[in-house]
Amino acid sequence: MDATSQRFLMCRPTYFAVDYAINPWMDPTAPVDADLAIRQWEELRHVYRELGHTVEEITPVPGLPDMVFAANGGTVIDGKAMAVQFRDPQRADEAPAYRAWFEAAGFEMYDPKHVNEGEGDILLAGDVLLAGTGFRTAHASHAQLQEVFGYPVITMQLVDPRFYHLDTALTVLDEQTVAYLPEAFSPGSQAALRRLFPDAVHATMADAEVLGLNAVSDGRHVVLPAQATDLAAKLRDRGYETIGVDLSELRKAGGGPKCCTLRLRQGKASK
């Protein structure tokens, strides 16, 4: 297995808090240690840099506690960036901040016609785009994704509100392999996944419940929540090297390593 050098966009959780509830993970009455959240995020960034990946950072904006979840800021493939439109008004102001960053970075910009929460629901797997819907990203957005990026789009219907974004229920390990929680998908989507990825790794509910599938892979190394021990063992059995990180504070808002990480694909060679 060969690791591919990646370029990531991240946002320091300077203003992280759980002030509202827009998914089942969020409880505004539960205490949050903001300093611990920052330290855990810094460890994730350190892991990426130690693996040789490039980490770009967007400046956090006061009043946007979920801006740390950079994966929702856009979809970037082959030098094109699709901006986002959030379902919930609490996150709406993140969209122009991320759009401005992409534009300043020189990406070819496209604006969404429908609700589209970025790489939280749009995952490139080899030569197809897996596009989640059911809770956040609108199904109507999938046609635009295909027109913009030119990859076949496969709709994935999510059915469990705990796994409200595709990247909480499925992770792309390399161009041929994914890991996912079957129960998070409709019967038709499960059937499609079996056809597309017959050798997929199936996660347990216990690992999914600690956001174990909210992982980041460079083709060889898989960075995932430290608490997802069974999934890590399965991945090692397949030949991947796993690196566990503790993002327990950010999980209080429904986020893990992948939520904090947006992959910046500059061109076809870095697909």
C-alpha cells in the first residue's frame, strides 16, 4: 500500500462550543472544555504533518463554533471548488468564509443551487462520487455535482439521524476500498455499496457510535478516533497502518477527524 501526500484545509477550534443542537450528538446543557478541544485538534494537525501532509488553515470566525468542521466547507476536486449551502441557519455564515478562502487560493469556483454540505456528504471514491442525502445535503444537488466535477454520482440514502453526514457512516480507504456501517444506509444503498465495493470493511455499531468511520486515509495510513478499536484492528488486518486520535470534545458536536479535515485536490494527478 502506498501513501499519497495530501493537502488539507483545517480550522482551529478557537470559538468551539455547543450552544445549539442541530444533530443528535449535540447537548447544549453538557459541559465542553474548549481548551481541551484545541489541544486535541492540534494533535490531529500534528499527526498529519508527521505523515508528510500539507495543512492549510482558514482563520476562524467569532460566533461560528462549528467552523472547525472544515469538511463541510466545500468540495474540492481537480482544482474546482464547490461552495456550500447549509441546511441550518446556525452554520450559514460559514459558507461565505470558506468560499472566500477557496477563491483567494485560486480554485475555480462554483456556487451551489441546493443545500450542499460539502465533503461531509460528498466523497470521491476512485472514479465515482458517493453523495449522501437524507438529513443534510439535498438529493437535488447531486446532479449539479456531476455537471461540475464530471464524475458519476452515486446517491447514498442515509437513514439513521446519528449518522447525519455520509462521512460519519463511510470512509474511503483508497481508490478501491471503503469502510462503512451497513445499518446507516437504506436497503437500496446497501445493495449499491455491495456491488461497488465487494471487499469493503464493515464497521460495528459500537465503533460507529464513537465516530470511528469519521476517518482520514492517505491510502496507507488511516487516522481515526482512538476509541474505535475493533475497526482499527480490522483495518490493520487489511494491511493499513492505523493512528488513533482522541477528539472526544469535538465529538460532543458530532465531529471527528474527517469532519475537521477538507481534502484539497489540486488536479487530476492528486485524485
